Amino acid sequence: MNTFEDVFGATVSTAAHRRGSGDIVKSGGWIRVFTRNRCIVIVLAVCLAFGSVVIGSVVFGSGVASAVPRSPAGTPMCAGVGPARTIVAQPHTYEAVAFDGDGRMLVTDWLGNGVDVVAHPGALPRRVATVEAPGGLAPMPDGTVLVGSGIAAPSLLAPAVGAASLIRLDPRTGARSTYATGLSMGNGVVRAPDGTLFASNDLVPAVDRIGVDVRVQRGWYRESPANGLAVSRDGRTLFANVSLGDTRILAIDTGTGRAHSYFRPPRGLDWVFFDDLDIDEHGRLYVPLYFGSQVWRIDPDGSHCALATGLTLPAGISVGAGGAGFSPSAVYVTTHAGSVVEIPHAILRR
């Protein structure tokens, strides 16, 4: 059987880091990281996603057909950023990353059907709960976290049935309960300052809204699919990544549901697949390029730069938090190659 590298020319990041280069050392095949079955599933998932980019260009807009595809290698690097380093390397498909009220890191393992806690830098991930096909994470004020559940075939093929849900998890005890049902997918999950929640479906046009009364408005926004989500500090704007077709970041008015295009990648980079999304206190956005192998920082004036390059299938992202040794000036990125990567000094404190 061919390895992932044989098929796609990709490599897998390990915990080792090439000092000073800013690149992750790459070695081994996906067959060494995942079991045979997981390797097959991941290859199929990547084929599905890449095929969806092509389909999306026809269905949702000009997209990849609008310009000759080119490499993102010419993206300017962000100044003052430290070299990326892998702090976790496990045989998992890490999807989302967030921090609880105590500053501990939480990561979802998509194909492993679980949520892991990393207590502090250098600690091994500890499985704290089983959650089926987990996606996004939304920390709550009481220390619990909401986990999107349902990045699986029913949500991909028939989101109208509302097969996904939000699971409320106490990362300290592992106790879990169902918070909301009837969602389209729960890929990206974010909480607004007023307690309203939003959940996304990256393949079908459906952003769900969950009110403070836990009433689900499935398909609250239906103009395009959406992936990663982030909310502005004042709660008035929901930023949403469109990964397929006309790749861009939307700014959706949380009061009216009206949207406009906030940022587009340069021509020829529609294929890079914007995955997760986060925002800092100054309104800068942070986005991993799943196929583009980079992480970008996007300023409110529309300028952008690369925080890191050479990552393998970067999927989730979170601004760091203090309290458990993780750095609030760093961003943390999960990958479907089983890594969690820290990018020091990624956050500008002005």
C-alpha cells in the first residue's frame, strides 16, 4: 500500500524542530502515524475535500476557476514571530483547539471520537471524554466547554435532518451532557459575548444560530458554506471562513444575518482551503491554510502575512491563554497529522 506521501507528496510533522528555520522537521509516512484504516479514511477525506473545492468553484462562485492556481510560497512572513515548534505529536486527527477557564489546552480528535486535555506545556494529552465525530470547541464562562459533535456522513450528506449536536463537557471531571440537538454539523463552534452560539457546516450552506434559550435556528445563514468561525469583541460581527469555491472570509452581521466579503486570498490561491478561524482583542484574524500548509494573520486593513509555513494539514487554531503555562502571545495550531504546533510571538499587543 502506498503511503500518504507517495500519493500526495505530503509529509508528516514530528515533535522534532529544525532550530531557527521556522519549519517543522518532516519524516516518516502517514502509515507510521495512523493505522491502515485511518490512513485510508484520511486519504478519502482529503480527496473529498479537494474534489469539493473544484465542485464549489462551479456551485458557489468563480473560485479556483477564476485564476491559475499558484503556490502561497510568496506570501510575506510576519515580522518578529518565533519559529514554530511542535508541542504535541500523537497518532490522532486533531481538529479544534481551545483553552478552558484554567488555561489548559483542549483538543478534539476527529476520527478518534474524543476530546483531550493538555494540562501544561510538555504534558502528554489525556483523553477526558468520548464525543462522536467531534469538531469545534466553545469555552463557557463556568469552565465547561461546548463540543460540536457530528462531522460525519449524515451531516455531510443531509444537513437538513439536523443530525449534529453540541455536547457540554466539564474538562476537570469528564462529565458530559447534551446541550443542544438538531444542528447541521458543528464543524466550527463559537460563542458571542451575549451567550449566543454559532455552528458551521463547511460543505453545505448552513450556519446555525443557538440562542441563549438554547433554541436552534438551523440554517440561520444559508448563502454559502462556512468553516471556522470567530466573533468580534463587540459581538456584532461573525467572521466565517468559506473554504470551497469562492474562498474568502465573510463578515456576517449577527443582528440581521446580512454578510459581505471581508477578505479574499490573492488570485490563484483559492485552493488553499481556509479551515479554522480565531480573532485577537485587536480584531486581527488567524487562519490555517489546510492545503496551503501555512498559517496567516489578517489585519483589519486587509493586509496579511504568514506566521508559519511547511505545516502538514493544519486544521484548528486558537489564540493562546495564560494560567497553565501556555503563552497568550502565541497561537496554537492543530493538524490532521496529529500535531499541535505553537507559534511564539504571533500576537501583536497593540
